[in-house]
Amino acid sequence: MADIEMTNATTPQKAQALITLPLSGLSCMNCARKVMAAVEPIEGVHSVTADKTSLTINADAPIQEVIKAVESLGYQAGETLTVPLAGLSCGRCIAKLTSAFEQSDTIFYAVVSKTEATVTGTIDRAGIVAIVEKTGYQVPGRQDEVIAGIEANAEAQTESVDRSPSLPIDAESVKDTVTTNQTTDSVTQQFILSGMSCASCVSSVESALKSVTGVDSVNVNLAERTALVSGHAAAAALIHAVEEAGYGAELSEDETTRRERQATLYAQQFAEHKRNTWLALGLGAPLMAWGLLGGSMTVDSTTSQIAWGIIAALTFALLCTAGKHFFVDAFKSARHHRATMDTLVALGTGSAWLYSAAVVVAPALFPDQARHVYFEATAMILGLVTLGHAIEAKARASTSKALDRLLDLQPQNALVVENGQEREVPLAAVTAGMVLRIKPGSKIPVDGVVESGESFVDESMLTGEPLAVRKTLGDTLHAGTVNQNGSMLFKATGIGSDTMLSRIINLVRQAQSSKPALARMADTVSSIFVPTVMIIAILTALGWYNFGPDPKLSFMLVTATTVLIIACPCALGLATPMSVTTGVGRAAELGVLIRDAEALQHAAGVDTVVLDKTGTLTEGKPQVTSLVNFGLDDNVVLQLAASLEQGSEHPLAKAVLDAAKSKSLTLSNIDQFEGIPGKGLQAIIDGDTYLLGNARLMEEKSVDVSSASDAAAKQAKRGETAVYLAQGTTLIGLIGISDPLRHDSTTAVARMKSLGYKVVMLTGDHPDTANAIAALAGIDDVIAGVLPDGKADAIITLQAQGRKVAMIGDGINDAPALAKAEVGIAIGSGSDVAIESAQMTLMRHSIDAATDGLELSKATLRNMKENLFGAFVYNSLGIPIAAGVLYPLTGALLSPVVAGAAMALSSITVVSNANRLRWFKPRKGGNHVG
């Protein structure tokens, strides 16, 4: 329906500035006419336009008086402003700022996320900024030109470095140049790393990145060789810092680029490792077979000296080819006063070759029994370690398969409709507002809204929901979902990084790059692991040289080399990131988005699940389910109630209006509407005063409801909310409204209880209604009649009892409780504030998905512990055995070749164990993998 405009007859007809206030509570154009009639007479108002959702007036009109006029009719009006935010890091920050907004008389309501606040009221931007800053946060300004200047400056710096390698580079000058003009907006950048070999490298790269001014947080993932950096430092400064530390880094612009680049790197690494493995084993295996078959491995004649001299040259060539990267990376590490796995391999193989070469060149310097050569050990160690790296690289490439499957959901082209003509364009050419056609069986390229046609759409890859969803006019479509059997036209609303699919991918990527406390502990141990192993190797060599039997030199070399080779910092470094990366990816496949690895660790310890009622256990769609009249026809009672509810925004109002609409009842006009918070409303219809609300309202207005007590009690037992209707002081009707349980709530609750969780329902409903719903759902513990801030207190009370709490909710009023719980779990279809406050988000509206997430968290933490336990046990047993502690009992030493094989196997075992999570299946009454 067209908007209706009233223009004051005395106002000149000229262009003027207008301001639009959002309206709420209007149900039809009759309401809009009432608003315009009330606002138009106000002095200073020259132009009025209204519909059901907004009121447009001249900008210089007295806003406060306009709002008062609207409110006198029982509606709400206000200006909506959105400002960017900085400094908010969690749900508690969001709750704190939301509370500050709510305390302002000039703000009607506010929706706050970590990045922006949308405020509706009479407050201006300056007032919002003042509240934000007073609360301890910031409102960043737009600094596009500054950002562009930084990037140009950084590029100029890096280009000058590349073009002039002979000139000395001042690292601080590059850092200062880039950070002098850094932005105030915190951004997250992802980098693909090269040159990392073990957990020691992780701490080195993290330290280098944290040294750059403007960096807030750094997470380096050894499993994927990536770094996620948050802050406002320029990419050039971060890359320079990594390169100065002896590694390589390149900025990953988006997930598709990252995948392509990483796939290329993995393929190159695998090919290189494969080639080096063949070279090393091609030389080492025949030499080892020669020794095992009884061939002499000593220099005891001129002929053998010449033969071993040739082999020494071949082995040296092998060190310079297949083993080159070990020595180059070890040298880089030494320059930066570090020791890594490459250091251990280089020292072990290098010392074995040097000793053997010395025996070949000058055998007379060694006693007869010490003239053993270890060229086969040098070659076999290189071959086995490199083989391990090849298998590990292959396995690591599969850890992000879940994320890759999400990326594969988005098609590369779209069918655009312009002027009645269809043409296929690349996805990058699609812009918001374009009309696209989606054909049967095709993947939806971008987010949008259906404009014509209808079909069923498979959203299982995004939400985990197996059943296809019917889509028709006005429904939302998501990129990556699959159209099944119909053809539709839809308008693009979200493209590129603004689609739900892109946001999911970004959240999964950030979670995969994060670290739980367990991982940080492992990183701490790993950072001192290699130097400790080197000290043990030196002490072992000295011990055997001073106290060992003859030949002392041979025993010294074998034990020290074996200690260096068997130690495996890789297993320690990969133990947790492999589990986190695989676990978070599997969770996304199950329709559960996990914010970070810390949430995984917290979720694994949960023993109590608190469920919000409305919209979580129930459908969130109240319906009129019973009606009792007292002297009037049922339809008359319903028509009067619906007429009164026209001016209300209460959730129960829609149920009454829908019931009246289904019976095609004609509603009456109302006057002097008054909403009574927490109780109900009153208004005049045809000169008579009517009341509609709860028992407290009836009591306050002296309405006798004793005749309805039995009916109200029956409604409460059925889980219905009783709504009384009175004419004057006479009760004329009782309406029962219920919000039905979701179809899977009962089985989901039963599953939680069977898995050992204490299940609690938390709601603001009347205790009788709440207990009835809880009984239907199979919940024994109920906390009812609680206000939003009381929900957070209820969580605190449970925690004080020693409970580890997961809270599941979907509304703005659940946000404080979600933030207080150890793990907040938000329904993905809920409010942005609830999602921002949560550590987990469910992509399908089912609390069964929450149980899947909790179960997977336990499996992932268990997998991490298995990996760490295996790595610690391996090194705790392997290093002493390599040092020769069993020699007095067995009379034999562990071969360096066996040590090399064991080291490679330890890393492969960790990676393989973590990949078991890819096949994790939540328990639905049976066993699961993990």
C-alpha cells in the first residue's frame, strides 16, 4: 500500500531535509493514519509520511514531542544509529556496554556486537560515542586514506629491499615506517608460513610477530603452517619480522587463495620429500643390507679405504642434496640463537659422516676396534626422516578437508537476469542487488532473498539438517546450499565475505588456528626441548668416553647420534594443533561452529546443560490452544482480544492475532491504548474499557477471576499461559496460549541425560507453566520466573555448587547468561547478540546439535591428551634407551638407523591419531570414533 502523506497547508513547497524514525507496534495502515494524525498538529512539523514501520518528518521538527505523541498512542518511535566499535573482546564486554546503553534515558534499545552497536532512541552519535568511551571502549573513525598510505608505504619498503639486496637493511626502520601510520581498526590477517619444522619454530615465529608494534594476538598453527595475527600492524611489517627470524611468510588474501597456495606448497613439499627419500634410501638401504649380511663396515685395508672413500663422497653428495634443507635451516636457526629439529638431524647425520670420513682419511689415528664407519646410518637416517616428513605432509593436507568441502560448496559462476535476459557471469562479477536465477540441481552462488518461484533447498552441508527446506517468496537463501527441484529468481543480498558460508569458513579458520591451554603448555615444553636434548647428547658422549668400554669413540658417537636422532619435537608440536584443526573442521560438518580451541577444552569439562525455554526447547511460535468464555461466544472473545492486541508487540499478541486471522474475524478500532509492563494492556472499544493480561493485572483492576481458577489451573498443567479478558471489572474470557515443544526436544534431553549431563530449564515463565513444559521435555530441574539479569545469576549459583555449565539460548535476553557460562551455545537463527556472547553456534535449530558439539569436544580433548601422552612417553623412554641405559642388561646399543625410523614413526602416529576425528560420529545410543 502506498504511503500516505499529510502536509501542513502553511508549509512552503520546497525541498527540505527529512528524518526517518523507526516505528514499532503498528499492525496496519489504520495505525499509521493515527500516528500521522497525532504528529501533524505539532508545531514545527511541516511534513509527515508514515507506514507500519517508519515515520518520516522534516529534520528540524521537535523530535521529543513527536516521540511523545507516538508513545501516547501505545507505539514506539526513535532514531536508529550504527557506530563501529573497538576494544570489545568477548560476550562480557558486549553485556557491559549493552547495560550502559540501557541505563540511558535517551536510548530505547541497543543491539551490540564486538564490532558495532546499533542504537535506537533520541540520542545523537556524539552521545553514543560518549557512552562507549565512558564504558572503556572506543569508536574508531574511518581512516581509509591512512590505510592506503600504509600499504603503499609498506610496498615501497619491501620493493626497495627486494631491488637492493646489497644495501644494509635496518629492520627497525622498516617496522617504524609501517607502524607510524597504522590504523586504529583491529583486523585479523592470515599468513602462510614456510621453513618451519617443529614446535621450537612455533615459539620463534610467534615471538617475532609479537615484537611488531600494533599486534594484539598471534596464533601459529604448526599443523597447517599458518599464522593468524590480530591487531593493526601492516602486513609488510609482519612479513619482514618473520623473514628476519629466518622463516618465510606470505599474506593469504582469502580462503580460496590460501587453499590453492597451500595445495601447491604441499604438493611441492611432498614431491621434494619423495625425491629425497628415494635418493637417501637408494644409497642407505644397500649399505645397510651389506652390513646385515656380514659385510665389513670397518676400514681394515687399502682396498676398503678406497671403497669407503668413494662411499664417503657419495654420502657427502647426499648430504648436499637430500639433506641440504636440514643443514641450511639448522644454520639459520643457529644465527638466531635457536635450536630446532633440523639442528638435531644435522648434528646427528653430520657427526656420523665426519667421524666416518675421519676414519677413512686417517685410519691410523683410530684403534682397530674404533675404525667402524657409519655412512649407512647417515643415509638411512636422512631417508627415514624424510620419508616421515613426506607421509606427515600428506596426512596434514587432509586435516582441512572439512574446510575445503565448505569452500567447494560455492560455485564459480552465477546466472544473472537483466532486462529479461539470462547470462552466466563469474561469481566475482555478482554485486548486491542483482537478480539471479537458480535452476534445479544447481548450487546457490550468493546469499539472497527469493523474489519468485519456489523449491526445496538442501542446506545439510551448512546446517547439518538432513531434510530439505521449502523456500518461497521472501525466504532467505544461502550460498553453497543446493536447489533441488524448482526454479527461482532471487535478489543477491550477501556476496563475497558477507555470505553466511564465508562467515562460517572464517570462524572455522580462526578456531583452527587458536590454542587451548593444553597447547600452550606443550609449546612451552617444546621451546626448551631441543636445547635439552643437545645437552643430554653431550653428557651421553662424555659419559661413554670417560666411563664406557672400548672402543670408546665408537660408543660415544653411536649413543650421542642416536640421542639426537630419536628425540622428536615434531610429535610434541603437532599433538594439539592437529587435534584442534581436525576437531573444529568435523564440528563444522556437524553444524556446530566453535569459536576457539579454548571453548573446546571448556566444553569437554561440562557436566550441566542449562536450556532456555522459549525458542530453544520450544518452537518459539506461541499459539492459542484453548479458550474459555463467560457468557459470550468464543469468536466474540477472540475478536475482542485480537482487537486489543493490535497495539501490542508482546510475543503472545501475534498468537492471538493469528488465531483471529485464521477465523477471518474483523477487528474493531481501539482508543486510549495503554500497555502495562509485565501485566498486560487496556484500551477502549466502542466506549467500553477492556483489560487483557495476567492475573496480576486483573487483581490490580479489581476483576474477580475466581470463576476461572479451575480452568486456569488446567491450562497451567498443560503448559499454557493464561490470558484473562475483562470488560470493566467483569471477566468475560480466558485464553490459553502455548509454545509447543520442538519435535526433537524430548529425545535430545533424554540423550543428554543418558550421557551423564544434568539438564536444567531456565525461563522467565510462571513456575506452573514452566514445570508443565519441563515435564513434557523430561527435565527434572527447573528455574522459573527469572528475569534476563537473573538468568546470569542462576548460572553463577550453579557454578558456585561446583558445576561446569553450558548454557543454550537464542535471544538477546540470554546473552548475559551465555557470557557467564563456561560454554555459551547459541542457536544460529537467534539474535546476533546471543551469537556474539557464545563460544559455540548451532547452525541447525536443534539442541541435539549442542550435544554433538559437547561430545566432539570431549573426543577432541581426549585425542589431544592421547597425542601428548604418546609424545611424552616416546621421548621419555626413547632418549634414555638411545643413551644406552639398557646396555648393561642387553650388551647392545640402539642403532641410529632404528632411532631415525622411530622418530619418523612418532610424528606419523600423532598425525594419524588426530585424523581419526574426521570420522567422529556422535553417540545416538551407540559407540563413536574418537
